[in-house]
Amino acid sequence: MEFQSIAADVKLGENVKIHKFVNLYGCEVGDNTKIGVFVEIQKNARVGKNCKISSHTFICEGVTIEDNVFIGHSVVFINDMYPRATNGNGGLQTEKDWKVERILVKKGASIGSNCTILSNVVIGENAIIGAGSVVTKDVPPNVIVAGNPARFFRTIDFLSQPDVNEQYVLYEFLKERIKV
Ligand SMILES: CC(C)(COP(=O)(O)OP(=O)(O)OC[C@H]1O[C@@H](n2cnc3c(N)ncnc32)[C@H](O)[C@@H]1OP(=O)(O)O)[C@@H](O)C(=O)NCCC(=O)NCCS
């Protein structure tokens, strides 16, 4: 379609809706997902089914987004914590000069607008990341985090989901924050 750049190697599911000025290459997008204007999704990134990717978001190589995930506007994912323009020989870096770092956003999570997600983190199922947050560490399932750096804010209907494993994850998360 006009004003879209979708490379031949992109794997699109059924009924994916792609707005204008979108740049996709080497990536995978699942059924029914919507992609807003000025979104770029790089090679080896994966977006699941029924996701909403809002305008101006950048999804880089190394990012995996599971099903039913909401990504707000202008969200940036990071895949290189110590970036350099040039290599040891003074030439521009190529893919051989650095290693892609990964991010996993689990099913049903939501990332507010204008967030930055640093590499090597996992955002748990159904977690919500407040607008403008910088996520530096793993986020447990079913919690809200916000701020820079993103800190625990509150749980989401936690008591209605009495999963022992999730309680343990939350306990570990809180323990680290309040240093008990
Ligand atoms: C994080 C969030 C879910 C919290 O919602 P909430 O629980 O209703 O929070 P409240 O509005 O009651 O605010 C509670 C406190 O947190 C602060 N706060 C709210 N959101 C914040 C954020 N994103 N970052 C930092 N602080 C935040 C408020 O200023 C308030 O502080 P105070 O108690 O000192 O006055 C929500 O504010 C948010 O950021 N949602 C994401 C929205 C978004 O980006 N949508 C994208 C598509 S439009």
C-alpha cells in the first residue's frame, strides 16, 4: 500500500491492520494486530496476535511481544546497553561488532506512552507500565510499575488471582524494593 514499506520477508498473520508510514522488515506480526502510523519493526522482532501497537513506536531486533499486548505511543525498546558508532578500527560498527540483547513482553501486558524499555528485561503477563516510565528490571505479572526508574506502584486484582507462583514473584519483587 502507498506510503508503507513492508519487506517481502515480513510474516503477517490474518487481518493485520497497518496504517500509513509504517516500516517493517524481517519481522513477524500475528493475526488481528493493529499497527499505528510511523511505527518501525525490525528484523527478528516478533509481535503476537491481537496486539495494539500505537503510533511512533520503535520495536527493535531482539524484542518478542506475546499475544494481546498494548503498546502506547512513542515506546522505545533498547537492544544495546553500551552502544558505539564505531568499532576498534575507527570504521562504522556493523552487525559483527555488537550482540543483540533481548526483551520479552508477556501476554496481556500494557506499556504506556513514551516509555523506554531497556534490554534484558521481561515484562510479566498483564503488567501495566505507567506512561513515561524507564523500565530497567524485570516486571512481575499483574502489577503496575511507573517512573524513572520504574518502581512498583500497585497490584492489579492480585487477590482475585491467587496463584502461588505469582505471589512468590511479587514477594521477591517487593523484598528487593524495600530491602527486607
Ligand atoms: C500508572 C497508571 C496506570 C496509574 O494509574 P492510577 O493508579 O489511576 O494512578 P493515579 O492517577 O491515581 O495516580 C496516583 C499517583 O501516581 C502518580 N502517577 C500516575 N501515573 C504516573 C506515571 N505514569 N508516572 C509517574 N507517576 C505517576 C500520580 O501523579 C499520583 O501521584 P500522587 O499520589 O503523588 O498525587 C497511569 O497513570 C498511567 O500512566 N497509565 C498509562 C496510560 C497510557 O500511557 N496510555 C497509553 C495510550 S493513551
